[in-house]
Amino acid sequence: MTIKNYAALISRELGIAENQIKNTLELLSTGATIPFISRYRKEMTGSLDEVIVTQIRDLNEKWVELDKRRAVIIDSITEQGKMTPKLLTQINNINSLTELEDVYLPYRPKRKTKATIAIDKGLEPLAVIIYDQSKVDLNAIAKTYIDKEKGVANIEEALQGARDIMAEWISEDIKIRERIRNMFIKESVIYSKVVKDKEEEGSKFEIYFKSQEPLWKAPSHRVLAMLRGEEEGFLRISIKPDDELAVKIMQRYTVKANNSSTPHVLTATEDSYKRLLQPQMETEMRKYYKEKADKEAIAVFGTNLRQLLMSAPLGQKTTLALDPGFRTGCKVVVLDKQGKLLHHGTIYPHPPQQEYKTSSDTLQWLVKEYKVEAIAIGNGTAGRETEAFVQKIPFPTPVSIVMVNESGASIYSASEIARDEFPDLDLTVRGSISIGRRLMDPLAELVKIDPKSIGVGQYQHDVNQTWLQKNLQEVVESCVNSVGVEVNTASKELLSFVSGVGPSLAKNIVEYRNQNGPFKSREALKKVPRFGDKAYEQAAGFLRIHGAQNPLDYSAVHPESYHIVLAMAKKLHTEVKQLISDESLRKEIKIQEFVTDKVGIPTLKDIMQELAKPGRDPREQFEEFAFDKNINSINDLIIGMVVPGIITNITNFGCFVDIGVHQDGLIHVSQLANKYVSNPNDVVKLGQKVLVKVTDVDLARKRISLSMKEV
């Protein structure tokens, strides 16, 4: 198929104009990235956003793969000499991979089966006679197929072979497969039971030791949990509808008469279901619902990751960061406004050393010496105790004290990225730097960590890892390009996610910057080795240069549109700088006057928004937060108390909240609001500050149940 054919198919599926699809596919085929297309090619796509552009790309890939498989199947059947004009037309008109495989099934090269063995014995004509169900003397006919040399010793063996052949035919019948498949999809029950003598070892799967529910109703997290239990050897899972009803439905297609052939057809039908079709359909359902659960879990992970990466940044402030600890002390680092390390050391304010005054004096001196504006404290072991200690120190100047989620900091500190950045520093010092930097700019720091290590997913190790990696990579790219990147301070890891850049070019940018000093303009980026015209087109609009001579170099206005802004300024007899600083001047601009055959209203509106706030950060403003000072451990919790918390993870069944006791509490989806909630992301988002009521505390299992109802 051509791009135009795919565009028509995708248009019908998404309900979007075919021309929009075609233009989007053409842009993708030339190497344009999704952030670039959705931001800078709105006239071509009709202002399609990243979500829709991604769907178009994925559907196009699906059709391409379908056609590749179609070509393989056509070649296979043709080589067997079994292709007919009617069959070829049928195959070419199929738009479903499942249906395509069903049509191919009778022609697929088979391993030895009961049916192929019977065919080799010459029993296929007998199977045809029986399946036709005409009125005949069946025993007399079957007797003629006795051939001891071929392994048919008697009438019963001849009839059994015929039944085996019929069973395979029935299982390969397209209409029967479609009907039973629909039955499995709509009426299957997923059964789960514990493996004998595995009750104690597999206790974490206890709720699935004897369970059953309609498969279509089973939430994705339960399906993944059951499959994990089976994978680990604690559960046995089966998926099937009402077996008797399934066989009766099949008999409607297979039984055509009531004579001596009928009992054999009935037997073959039952055998076809139990031995062939039921196991095949169960395998299909496992794959179908596993993929469905994977996609839902990956979508949840992607949403959580986006919210985390787009968390409000503290901004460029001199920051002191503490990685708390008891016996080993608290690692201390001071970072300048750009995140550069100025100082590192260790204090011991907690037992057993309990150097309270020395530690307090050290922090006071550091705050004064480096003019520290904020203190970041990791929320791991000794986090709350360290926060309580720091809050009592009489600092010489006002200082913001913030608890920071340190998930993944230890992963970063041991990574190759951290070793390259700080080869001479201890792992714990690197971890402290990461804590401080993720307060200043979560996005810039978290891109250095494998998203799966950040701890905001749901069954992330059970889902399709290729799909997960692709999705998370695209979420990171979307966030980075949405915010924009300061090219003169960004790490190579952050730069690598910029549209059109990638790891190799990011490395070249940093090396060029180190050798030649900061970039003075976007145009200067073309001097970077391998930064060609295509890369410049894709990347330039997302790269910011603070303090550039041309103020547009710090905006999201693409260099290809600079001439439009210059024309606007010229028309008002002013300069671009004045146009940016003077709102009254901008109000005089009539954007319709600048419409051309290539530039339309969508791009002109974007330009006007950028002129109003060049380089505007789309993330929310940072807000300080404090846990309840009277609660430091799970033992301090009392049922009924209302406490402040921060949403740390969101799943399909609810969300987890850090309330400052080293153990996140769970708000079940039923406790998120006074009304019914199907999607927790409709009510809360990652990093949100909330008030929650403690509804249950299980000290033995360290489980906390929370509610947001009537708080």
C-alpha cells in the first residue's frame, strides 16, 4: 500500500481528515520528530498535537507490518501452488492480522499432527465423505480404507483417522474461529488457584489462591498480578468460557444432518474444541489481555513520569543538599545556581555520634559562606529526623527547607553518567548532588536516570520492555522539548533528548562548548561537528540561549520565522527588543496581515505568545511543603487523624502518598473522592500536595490506608 492508502485507513480509524494524516506521514518519513511536527508544522497537520501525531505514526507502523506479513503469506501459498484469484483477492482485502492468520492457517506448514498422520494414511477422502454427512453405508465405505501397510488395521482406526482430520478442519474454519474467539473475548472467565504446597511461600498472592472473574472485567493490574504469580510458580491460571456452550455453538456450524455420519461429526467437533481450539484461543486471550494490560500499565507509567518530570522547579538558587543517614552521617553538598559543586562533607547530628552542635555550626557556616537560599533533604532513611534537626537551626538568613524524593538517586550515583561527571567523588556525594539538583530542576536531573528506576510505575518489570522503553523515551523527549533547553548549561544527557539531537550530537555540542566557550547565538550551533541543516531545523526552536544578542534566540520562535517578527517590528517602526518589552506595541499587530501560503494563523498566534513571554517555562511555580511535625513514624499514626502528604505514585487501583513516615500510604480508588472515580489521574497528579485521613494502620505489615473523602 502507498502512504495515501494508509492515510485513508488511519483517517477512518481516528476520524481525522485524510489530508492531515497524509501530511503528517510525509513529515515523519522525512525524519521530522513528533515534538517538531506538533509545534512548528501546524499549518500542514491542522494543529494536531503530539498525542494524535504519535497515534498516526503507530497506526502507520501497524499497517506497514500487516502488509509485510501479507506479502510473506502470499509468497508461501503461491510457492505451495495453492493460490487462486479468489483467495488472493480475499487476502488483499483483509485489514486484520488475526483474520489474515486465520485465512493462512490451513496453508501454514505444519509439524506432524494427528490429522497429517491420518492424511498420510490416505484417510482424507473418508473424512470428506463423513463431513459431507450424506446418507451412506459408512461402515462399508470405511472398510475399503483398511490398509495394514499404511497402519490402518480396522474400521475403527479408519474412522478415528477421519475424525482427527475433521477436528483440524473444524478448528481452522474461519467462521467457527471468529465465533469462538468472540465468545472467549466477551464471556471468558479467568480462573486462578494456588499450586499445591506453595501456599506459604506464595502468600503475597493469597487473594488469587482461589479466584475467578469475567476476564473482560478484570482490571489490568489484577491480570498482571495473576500472570506474575503463575510465572513465579505459585499460581495456576486458566482462561475459558462455558465449554459445553462453546461446543454446542460449534455444532451449529458442523452438523448438517442426522444419520450414521452425525455421531462422528459431533465427536470430531468436541475433540476440535477441547484439543485444538480451546488451547489456541486461551493462548490468544492470554496474549490479547496481557498486551491490553501492558498498554494500560505503560500508559499509567507514562502519565506518572510526565507529571514527575514536569514537577515545579525551584529554579536557579544556591542550594545545600543533605543525603541523610544515622550511623554513616549525613552527606552535605553545596551547589551554585547552575548546579555546580562548591563544597562537600559529612555531618553526624544523629546517634550514635550525636554531634548536634558541631553539625549545626557547620550548616550555619555553609549557609552564610555560600549565601545558601534553599536546603534539599532526601526523604529516605533518617530524612524526617534530619528535617527536624535542620528546622531548629537559627540560620543567619531565610532559607527554604524542602524534602526531596530521592528515588533513583543511588542508581544515578553508581551510573556511568555519574562517574563521567564526578570521577573523583564518592557514590554518596554524587547522590547528594543529585538530590540538590532535582530540587532545582527535576527534569534536567531525572533524565540521567533510567525511568524504570524512579519508582512511579505499575508492574513495570512485567510489561513488554520494548514497548515500555519506547513509551518512556518519548515521554522524556516530549517533556524536554516542551520546556526547552538552555544550550550553554545543559548536560549532554539533557541535550540528547532535544528534537533532532540524540546522544552523539549532544556530546559534540558539549565538547564544542567546552573548547570554544558559550554559544552566542543559535546560528553558532551550525559550527558544531555534524550539526547539519536537518538537525538544526529540528532542534533550533527547542534550544535556548540566555543573553543572546538576538532576543528571539531565547524564545520558542523558530529561526525560520525570525523574518516574520522582523517584518512586524519594521511595520511598527521599532526593534524586536521593544516589541517584546512593550505590550501596547504588540497590540497594534494585526496577525492576518502576515499570513502567507506557508505561514498561517496557528504559527502567528504561537509567535505572539512567545513575544509576550519569551522562553516561558510551562511548569508550575514551586510551592513549599511541610509534613506534620508531630508525625515521624508509622507508630505516631492514629486512625481518624488528618495529615498533609504528597502523591508519589499513581496506579489504576489508587495512589500512594508520602506522609513523612518512611512508608507511603495507599488511597484506594474508592477513597479518592466522594463520587465514583474510574481513573485516579482524573483526581490527583504526581507531586500534588493533599490532605488525607488515616483509615487503617497495619503495623505488622507496615501498611497504611488513607482517604481523601470528606477531608
